[in-house]
Amino acid sequence: VRFVPIPRTDLSKRIAEVAEAEGVELDHGAADGIAMAADGDIRRAMAMLQAAAVTKGRVDLDAVFAVSETRSSNGVRDMLSKARSGDFMAARDALDGLLIGEGVTCREIAQEIQRQALELGLEGAEAVRLLDKVGETDFRIAQCGPGGMGMPLERVQLEHLLAYVAMSGRTVSYTHL
């Protein structure tokens, strides 16, 4: 079963309904902020609403920003840095930490890589190739379906992307025998 992303306006309305039912006060723009950060994923939106409301029972834009600076941002940055330096195995270990240790989904990781891709210092055609590869990876992950049995296939796609980043970080020469 594949789930189609929920349009932002519909997701925002649903967030507001759930917040009201749970007695959580939303400041102006908070539901829209969560909907935008959740990128059409209702499970992620509900988790963000819960995380943002946990301390005060009220969700303001600061709380939305804090939870939307995803749990994976620093981990993905670290993983990309390791891959960019050519250390594929260390990047793969960082991927394990995100998937297993933090419970971040493959799709969330791919989307965070997309957000951070231009921070790698690539320019011109190299940057375009990486963004193309990230888009292709995200598409393939989406085709795998949600988590569960699709997880190994999703993981392969991310490892493929990390290998690409690791190779783009250094000059690779091929010798013909």
C-alpha cells in the first residue's frame, strides 16, 4: 500500500482538529508550519504536534521550528560529511544510527539529504548531478512503499546514494587490464 501525500491545506485542517480534540492550543500559523514541515505525511505531522505540545500544552511557531529542525538534521549532516570525505563505511554506520538508533525513516533521510545537498560545496554540473541522484533515490524509495518489508530496499537506495557521494568526493580512476 502506498500513501499519497496529503495536501498541505487538508493536513493543516486535520492538525487543528486533532489539537482541539486533545486540548492543545495552537498559535496562529502553527498548524500550517507543522503541515509544511511534515510534507504531506500525517504520521509525521501528528508526531510533530505531539512533540511541540509536550512542554506547554500550547504550540507556537518557535516550538514548530524546534521540532521541524528534524531529529535527523545533524545526523544527516554528519553522514554526508563522512561520505563526502570518501569514508563510505563510516557514512553507512551513520545511516544505521539514524535508521535504527533514532527511528528516522528512509524517506525522511532522503528529504533531509535533498535539503542539505547544496551545503556540500559542490558547484555547477557536479551539484546538478547530485540533486538529480537525490531525486532519483527519493523516487525509488517512494516506489518501495512504506517501511516494514520495504525497509531493506529503501536502505539499499540510500546506500547507493552514499556511495555516489563518496565517489564524487574524490577522483576515481579506472584501469583497464
